[in-house]
Amino acid sequence: MAYALSLDSLAPFDQLPRTPASDVKKLGWRGVMRTVGREGKVLVTNHDQPEAVILSTDEYQRLMQAAQGAQAQQDAALDALRRRFDERLASVAQDDAADRLRGALGAPVALGGAVKAGASH
């Protein structure tokens, strides 16, 4: 099952279920894990300051799959960019590249009153 990693799926600390560190001591690990089992995650605070987030294994797997999916998308985009660059570089490395460049630079340009700023303009 693939998940998209988005900031919407990552709750800020103030939206996580909380438990003070004293409850961890008082209720024990089982008490904290009941909350984790119910909520998927719990923020442990110490003097009302965030100290740790405990995740269920399902929540951890979901986050890892989302991170791996995002990494795969980034790798694919980088590979596509690398291929495009290599194709352009290959055209410059061809034996007739210098002649083609001289021909392009030596030919008169008919602008017809318009400004030519590049291939996309």
C-alpha cells in the first residue's frame, strides 16, 4: 500500500494526543501503549514541553512507506533531468557540433520588429 507524503498527514505537536511523562511512570508502559494502540501515536511531555513521540508500528510503517515513495519520486525526477542533460550534452559532443554552431551564429536573424529572448519566448 503506497502513501503520499504530505504535510497534511503530519500532525503538529499541538494536535497529537498527549500524555505527561509522569503518567508514563504512573500508568506504566502498558497504559501508554493503550493510548498508542487507540490513537496510533502519542506525544510524551515533560513540564508541558514536547519530549518524545511514541508511534505504533502501523504508524511507523505508514510514515516509512510515505518517505520511501517520496524518495522514489524524487529519484525518478532526478533521473529524467539527468537523461535530458545527457541528451543535450551528446548533441554538443557530436563531430559536426562546431559547424552547426557556426551556421546558427552566422545566419542572419529576421526579427520582424519582435524581440527574440529564447526558445520559450
